[in-house]
Amino acid sequence: MTPSGALLEWRPRSPPKHWKNGVPMPILVHRLRCVPVAVAVTLLCLAGCKKDKFPKDFCDENSGPDATRAGAVLVQSNASATDRVSCPDRDRTDWKQIELRGQPSIFEIEVHWDSAESDINCDVFDSFGAQIGASPGPAPQQQSKRLAVEIPTAGVYFLRIQAPKKTDASDYVLTTKWGGEAQTPPPPPPPEVKQPVVKKPPRAPRPKAFDPERGLQGRVVSVDHQGDALILYLDKGSAAGVKVGSTGTVLEGPSGANPLSGGTFSVVEVLDEKRSVAKTGLKSIGRNIRVSIATGR
């Protein structure tokens, strides 16, 4: 209100000429310039792995050296190897190198992957990079593929494992079977070494039981040592037919069934009708006191 009492009319200040719709022109221009770039990046990400939408190595920029045949990883024949391909992770391709030896044969490849939502291809190439085997197409609920290729000559071959679609990603197991390699026959078994047969020495024949009728039986009354000889005093003399030079043997045990080993003697003196003296090579007769005397009767 002015001093005179008149009301003042308020009018909003006009924006500067370099403003448009309340936004400074430099900022608006910057935003408009960013729109094509953002749209291009979005379309590129949504396009997947199609070659006509972006550079062919876009989905393999994280694959490493094995994204190309030159960086193929060596695998063994008649063996299995585990790896992973993933188009979303930009690791789309794995190359494998294998050496097939021996005679011409059929080369079999099987790929089995974990994710039921994905698909994986496997193609075969010769040593010059020419494709000689193509992967079968996808099938519903399929998580494995098999491929058989006739190999005319032994040599180095290559396998390319790929995730074909933009959403394919899975671990996989690659199994190879090759029947052309000559099987090395197992070495012959070592010759059997026969152990020499050790023959047991024949048993000494056991002395036959003493036959009392073959000699005169008597007893040793006493013994005496004379040098290395043992003197036996016997209870038989001339009345029983004992003579100087008569021979006999000491009998073993109380029963006198067998001769005592080394117990032979010879009569050296006849004392009287009931006594005689004999000499033996034994050191001792122990408790063996029975004797048998050969009198010639």
C-alpha cells in the first residue's frame, strides 16, 4: 500500500531468455543430447547376442583366451571335462583341442548341462578350422546332446561349445569317446617261479620192539668208570652160558621193550656162575638196568 493508500499490483518476474519451461537451456540441451546415447545402450543390451546388433565378440568379452580356436584348451580322449558358458556373463564360447591317435574311427561327443532353462551347442572342426560336425538343434526339456563324427585320419581336432541364446547360461560336462587308438595289450604275467621242494629227510626207522627170545635177559647190578669206558656188572655168569666175548645191549625203560641207543656192550670177564663183567661206550645208563645178552643158544 502506498502512502496515498493505493494498492500495489504484484507481477511475477519473467524468466530469463535463456530459460525454457522453467529449465535453463544449457541443462535442457545436455539432457536432450544424452537421450540417444541411453537409448542406444539400452537397445544394445536388449538385443542379445545377434551379430547384426553389436560386434560379434560382445558376448565373449569375458571368455578369456578360449573364446577363439587359437586359445583352445587341451582335453583328453575317452575322458570328461567340466566348464561353463554364459551369454549374460559375456562368456559365451569355449574352444577345446583334442588329439585323436591311431586308426580311422568314429569320434563321439556328449555335452550335458545343468540348467533346464538353457541350451548348449557343440560343433567339431578339423585342424584347419573347417567345420566337420554340427550340433543337433534344441529339444524340449533336453539337457544333453550327442554328436558322432567319422574321423578319416588321426590328428588334432577342435570342439566349440557355445551358449546360442542371450539367456543361455550353465555349467556343463564334456565327454569324449574315441575308439581308434590302438589298445596296448597288457603285459604278460611274470613267469611263475616254482619254489624248490625241500624234501624232508626220511624218518629213521623206529627200533623194533625187543624180542626177549633172541637173547638172555639179565640186570645190571652196578656200574664203574674206567677211563672212557663204562663197566657193567651183570647178574648172569657161566651157568647161563655167558662167555668172554659175548655181546649184548642195555634195554630201555623198566619194561625193556627196546634196546637203548648206543647201549651195546661186550663181556670182558666171567666171574663165576652167576656174575660177569661187560664194557660199553655209554657214559651212563641212567635208570636202564635191564640187559639182553646173546649167548648163542
